[in-house]
Amino acid sequence: MDDSAIVRYGLRQLFAGDPLLSVVGEAATPRDALVVADRCPPDLLIVDLDLGREGAGIDLARLVLERHRGVRVLVLTARRDRALMMRALRIGVHGYLRKTADTAEIQRAAHALLRGESVFDAPTTPAAPVTELVPADPATKSEPAPRGFAGASLTERENQVLRLLAVGMSNREIGRRLMISEATVKFHVRNLRDKLEVRRRTEIVYTATRQGIV
């Protein structure tokens, strides 16, 4: 679902050579997309966020998710607005990729979502720089009280690591930001996975966002 004919053509060509995927419909407007989805409910919906106006893709995704509970939704967008991304995740989308992703990455994401996994590519934006999410010197600034999920509490350090994961930082980058070793970062990431009861790093951010923690 994209208002660009070129993008729709490219996706159609990409999936045409994939024996595990079959395109059942495409549309340029939210109205047409709903008609297609109601007529032939898809297993996977790939949607742009804007579709002629800001947030139109989010509204479409919400409606499709409400009408067809089994559908998986992958957002594919040129936008780098983190607030819009968080809004998309909170309504229940299962994946988020930028249009700068290569074709193999998009194909892998489609397969992952259909297996029940999530794919999360978190952009940073001028409106939400990393330094606003985690103090440059955690020892000199007050940190909000740890929040809990899945029946467990987050430590102060786990909260810091989680926030940096949410803006797409690698373990090495997180270690440099927090002035801890990469091995220590891996330890905290493993603890976050255990507390959230998820298997993959990307699922940490996805689940925490859905619960309003990030």
C-alpha cells in the first residue's frame, strides 16, 4: 500500500520472484486498500505512513488490524520522525523499515513478520536526539524511577540501555555512551530479553514501546 506507483511496482517485482510470497492486491489510497483487504484479507500488509497526508498510513493500519486480526503490518517509509514511528508501534504494527533499506532487507523483513517475528529499524531525529533520552553523564543527573513490565522491575542501567536501543544504537555505541564495556551492554540486553520474555533484540524495543515504556 503506497501512493507511489514506482514503489508499488518495485515491491511487486521483488515479491514476484519469491516462491514464499504472493501479492494479492495493491492500492494507492487508504479507501482502495480497505476494499482490497476486506475482499481478500492479506497475511501481510506493507504500508507507507503518509499516503497523501501525514499519518494516513497509520490510520489505515489501525483499521486493517481492527478488521482482520491475523494480518501482520510492515511500515515502509521515507520518514525519519521518531514520534510517528512510536505512534505506529503503539497501534500494533509489527515492523518498521525505512525506504532506504535494500531489497534483500525488505524481503527478509516480510519473511520474518510472516513467521511471527518483528522487525524494527529505529530512526533518530532532530526532535529526539540521543542526548535527550539518556544523560551524557548519568551519575550527575537524576534518573526517573525504574519502570516495570512482565512482572519484573527494570534497574536504572537497564532503563538507560533500553532508551539507547530504542534509537537504534549498537552495543558498542551504547557502551561508549554509558562508559561501560560492550560485554556489560550484552549482559543488560540479555536481562531485558529475559524480563520481557522475548527472543530477539528488536523485540525488546517493540514490546517496550507497545507497553508505553519507551
